[in-house]
Amino acid sequence: MKKLFFFFAAAMMAGSMMAQTPAQSDSIENEIVELTVVEQMPEFPGGQNALIQYLSQNIRYPLIAKENKIQGRTLVSFVVEKDGKISNVQVLRSSGDMMLDREAMRVIRSMPRWRPGFMKGQPVRVQYQVPITFKL
């Protein structure tokens, strides 16, 4: 019997990081401005190892994909809001299989609140990317 493996790429922070600067006016409060540096990145409760553990324990390999030996890698983007909630979950790069992509998005949406990112001492919205690899 084959073992089911779930791989989580450790290069989670690779890619663009976006945040809202605290100096923006109220009229554009929800706009996200791309920044190259965020002083303090958001953090999953317990850190990166806890995030890897959370994902590996909560991802359910879709049964049909498993039966048909479908594998793939989904790159999921999301925003960690100022209060740590997760929003704007979307697939940036598909695994090639809609079932795997949906499962990756489901588990990201179900994450608990994160510690928000900070810029100049103020919490900011930060875009985060997580690659999730489904492999049998």
C-alpha cells in the first residue's frame, strides 16, 4: 500500500509581500500597496513549524484524486489582515487539478488567526503565499 505524503515547501515567504502602509488616508484604507520590506512579517500561532504541522494534519487528500493518482502543486495566496484574520484566498498557480486546488484553499481559509505583520509599529495587511504539494 502506498503511503500518502504531503509536502509543504519551506520557502513560504518567497514571492511578493504586500502591505498597506499606515500613513495612507482613510479614503484608500482598503487598498493594498506593494512593499519590498515589511518590518515584521505575520506569523502563524506557534511559528513556521506549527504552520507546517497544521497544514499536514488538516489537509485531506481528495479521494477521487487519490484513487486516480493525481498529484500536483498549488500556490495559494492570501492576506493576513491587521487583526490576523485570513482573507482574499486565491490560487496563484494551479496544480492542474481543481480538486487539489479547492482543498488547498479550504485548508488555508480554515486557519486560525495569525499574529499580524507590522510596519513602523502599526499592524498592516500582508499578502502571503504558500505552496502546497500533493504527492502520493
